Amino acid sequence: MTAAMERTDEHQRRTIAEFVRDRAAALDRGETDTRTDLARVGELGLIASGLDGGELREMVAVIEDIAAESLAVGFSLWAQRMALEYIDRAPASLRAKFRDDLCAGRRVGVTAMAAAMKHLAGLGDLSLVAERTADGLEVSGPIHWASNVFDDALIVFPARTASGDGIVAAVRADTPGVRIDPRPDLLALGATASTSLTFDRVHVPAGQVVSEDLRSFCGTIRPTFLLLQTSFCVGISRTALDESGTRTTGLGAQFAGEYDALRNRFDGLRDRLHEYAAAPASVDPADLLRLRLDGSLVAVEATRLESTLRGGAGYASASATNRRFREAAFLPIQSPSEGQLRWELSQYE
């Protein structure tokens, strides 16, 4: 990448970071949702950063900078980019149908692939069952959790056939038979439209099958899946630590050692993230899992420290400190959860 292109990308990242910063409180209050932010990211050409011959580090930087201002938007952008990653690996006719709209943020993407990752780790069965028909598939069953579930979104999901084959397919959320459950009240992430769904004999045309080989497909996309998740962990940690670093005097001096140790862990985490993103396919799977686990742990600790140092002002629910503390509470349970990550890592010991 030339110096001029790097300056352009940095300018665009600053532009979207400011846009997200200005909207973060309204998102937290439930006055708007992340579709507006995704559309702006798309207008700036950042959703597809590094996709066409570039490096994943470009998208890592975009998500990190956005999550530094709002984890809700960083998380929704991760889901959007993963839906795009799946479609980018689909047959040409399916790419032509949805890829440009996903890149531009004109259509929101839903990644419902967490169940596939868990299934392939040996931790559960796929809940969606697909029956082959003359012109495609008929799919039934629940999706227990997904995000970006807006009425006009594109859902990419895994399913199993009667013969036990695993497939990946895509369907619009407004397709007959797709039922979106009422959204639960969530801690800090209500704007991400996260909820459960049920498919009741949903027709999926043959041309909307992304892959007939679930295991191979997930093996290809999982490094990106985990690295971009770590990006939003790094983003929220960065801001929390920057805020904490301004308060390690006076009574805050009692926490200076804890801050220094956590900052060192963060620096190492961020260095590993960018190193791995330069060549994702060459990274050992255990190292990717460990990176994602460390990202979650550092984010939780960083936001707790910021809250402690900020004191009563940070306890006010309208404060950015309080919002980050609530946002980070999601990370240990997001799939792959802390429990799943620890279990998978134990298989390498």
C-alpha cells in the first residue's frame, strides 16, 4: 500500500470514528440502531477493506477504531463483514446477487455461523435441518442467537441434511417461513438487533447455497472470524486504558502497577493481532483461540479498571465509562464463549 493510500485510509477511519462517537450515546439509549453506522461505513468504502487482494490488517484497523468509540457498532460491523466474507466465497451467481449491497452497507448481513463453529468443535448439533427439494432446500429449526437481525437483512446460516452433510446457505430475513423473535432487552447492545429466529419450511433456492462442505468452509473463514472478533476487543480495551492512564495519580496511584501490567498485556495482544492478520492462514489454530480469549479477558479487566478509577461519575449509566463496562460484559459469553475457548484450548494440551 502506498503512503498516499495509507493516509486516505487513516482519514476515512478518523471520519467514521467521529461519526460513531457522536452517535454512541443515542445507540446506548435505544434511540437508533446500528444500520445508520453500517451504511456510513459502507459509503466510506471501509466494509470491504482488505477484501480484494489487500491484507486483513486493514479491516482489523477499521473495526478496532470503531469499537474504540462503540462496541455495539464494532460488533455489528464484524457481523456485517463476516456475512460479506461468506458471500465472497460463494458461487459467482450468489456473489453477484448480494456482494455489492453488503459492501456498500445497503443490505445488512447476519452471521448465524456460531452454531457451526460449536458443532465442528464437538460441542453440539446443528439446529437447522435442510431437506433437499427439486429446486433447492427446505429448512426448518431454530437459530438460537444472531445479530443484525433486521427485517431486510441477509442471513447466512449452517444446516444439516438428512444424510448428515453440513451445508452453508443464505436467505433474506423477509423470506416466508422466517420468524424473528421479539428482541430481548440487552445490556448495552440493544442497537445490534440481536435475537433468536425460527425457520419453518423456509425455501432456499439452489442458487443460494454458499457451500456444500461445511467443515472445509468453516476452516477457511475461522481465522478471519476470530481475528476480527479480537479487533473489537482491542478497540474497547484501547479506549478504557487510555482513560485509565489519565487517572493514575492521587488516589489513582494505588492502581498504577495494575494499570502498567494491563497496558503491557494489551500492547502484546494488539501486536499479536496485527501480526496474525498479516497472514491468517499460517497461524496455528491454538494461537488464534488464545488470542481471542486474551482479547476478551483484557477488555473486561480494562473496563473494570476504568470504572474503578473514574469512581462515582463512571457509575452514572449515561457515562461512556459505564457504557464500556456494560458492553464488555458481553464478551465472555459471545460465541465462542470463554468456556468454549478454554475447552478448545484444552484439547491442544
